[in-house]
Amino acid sequence: MNNISEYPINSITNRRILGRTGILSEKGLPLFWSGSGIELNVKTKELWALFDVDYSSNDIWLCVYVNGRKVSRFMAPKGENWICLIRGFDGTTKKDIEIFKDTQPMGDDKCQKCILKSISISKDGSFCPLPEKKLNIEFIGDSITSGEGLAGSPDDMDWISAWITVENNYAMQVKRKLDADVRILSQCGWGIVHSYDGVDSHSMPPYYQQVCGFYDAPHQIETGSQDQYDFSSWLPHWIVVNLGVNDFTFYGDNLTEEGAKKISAGAEAFLETLRRNNPDAKILWVYGMLNIDNKVYAIKDAIESYKDKTGDSKVFLLKVPGAEEEKTEEDKGSRGHPGPLTHRRAADLIARIIGEN
């Protein structure tokens, strides 16, 4: 590394922070959510990143894109390590580099830490200004939005981080189709009011107004996980909500009237929270990547009730293509989750709807 220069993350002005992150300081940039990281536009022959990483039961994976194409996905080594991400460029042309956390936060793993501390580039290299993105889009969801099943074969049923990847999930595909800045908030198994196994505390809405509130170990709190999120810092043009599968999964084929009312009330309350914190955003609630057609009336009721009470005309419900259309092994995902075909079709439709509105 004799021919390169180090730049602490907080000293780089020509950069775009990706996702909701912890507190940027001289100690680095804490990465919490899937897709969180940094985007750079650089002229350099090579690029290294210094990460400080820890985990116990759930390993953390990282992903690197160059000019919109993936060049690597790898398990982050524990400890403080310099990692060479690219090498061999001529150093005279600008390269758009995205470095991001590919796996969701795992609140049960109290050791989890992923801090991007520094970037090193060639001594004669430079950081160039980044063009503005056309849109800001926030995605809120469950395992589908975390990209569970997009790595691994259809026969792989282990619940491990390796099979969870956002690098080509529907949200990231929409990002690239629309040249958008995207933020992803998602948790496998969680829902609107409870998880797939009925745990009320495993629901996304109560954590929406914190940076990453279910990261509650002391070292995570110190880096800002439980801080109140500053909604003025990044204003979404669209919010895409993809929640409900796990709420309905808990009931199986026997969704009770009481259960439907609970889910509807939770969805309506969440819409109120989203609107209060994002007064100008359009809200698109999507469903269908896993079939909930016979239960989705609970979400429809919530949206209709909310719109009747508020007169809010910027809330929409959209059915996207589902996993039942997957026919080949290449179409399917692991762990019984939607595969590449379903994510691609969902992204195509969501991008079209957003682009037309």
C-alpha cells in the first residue's frame, strides 16, 4: 500500500452516504441497514476500504459495484482490516464505486458491528463530484425486501446470512432503473403488527422513527442506533411499503375477524406515521410477491379508511407479479422465497408506476 493515500470517511466531501446509517465521525461510518454504505466517483488505479467488523451468530456480507455492475460480494472478515476492492484501472477515467452492507441488521446478534472507517486510493487519484440522483425512494419491508432467498439454490433451506442479499433485489433494481437514491428498512419475518410466529414486538412500524432501534447493545447505541431519525436530512419522493405477508402467515388459512381488524388498524396507524414524518412523499403499498390475495382485504380496508379520514390522495395499493409464476430452477429463490424472476418483474412494474406518476 505504498502508492496509495488514506482518507478517513468523514474527511471525504465528494461522496454519497447510502441508507440510514449511524453517526458519521472521526471513528467512521456505522452501517446498519441493508444497502447502507458509501458511493464515490473516483479516478484511481486501485481502491481499498478499512472496515471494523464484528458479529457472532450472523455473519455480515459486503458488496461492491463499479459503474452499476457488481464486481464482488463477500463475507466481511472480523476485526479491523484493509480490504482491496478494485485494482488495475488506468486511473485516468472516473469510476462510480458503491460499497454497501449486503445483509440486514440482526438485532439478536449483540456483537454486530460494521463500521467503514477509511478509503485509500492512488496517490495521484482524486475524488470527483457525484451527479445528483433523480429520485429518493424508501423501501420498508420484510424478508422479501431484505432479499432473503436471492442467494442459494431452491434446495437451500438453512437460515443463514449467506442466503440474504439485497444486491439485486427488487428495491435495488428499481434504484438502477430510475437512477434513484434508495434506503431500505427491512427485517426477515417481521410484519405490520407482529411476526410470522405472532411476536408483537417483531413489527416494523414501532422502529420507523429511530435510526435502527432494535440494535440495542451498548456499542450500537453509542454509534446512534437508537437515536431519533432526522427526517429532514433526506426527503423521499416515494415510500414503498411491502409488509403483511408475515402477519397473514401467522393465521395460515384461518384469518379471524379480530386478526384482520388488528392488522388493518396497524396498517392505518403506520400510514399516519409515514405521512406525519414525510408530508410530501407518495406512498405505494405493494403486495403479491408471495400470495396473500385472500387476506389482502385487511390492508385494502386500512388504506381506504385512512384516505376517507384524511383525504390523502397520494397513497396507492399495487399488486405485483408473484412467485407462483416461477417455473425453472433459475427463476426460484432459496428458503421458499421469491427468486430472481419475481424480483425482476416486481421491479419492472414498480419502476413503471413510479416513473409514470
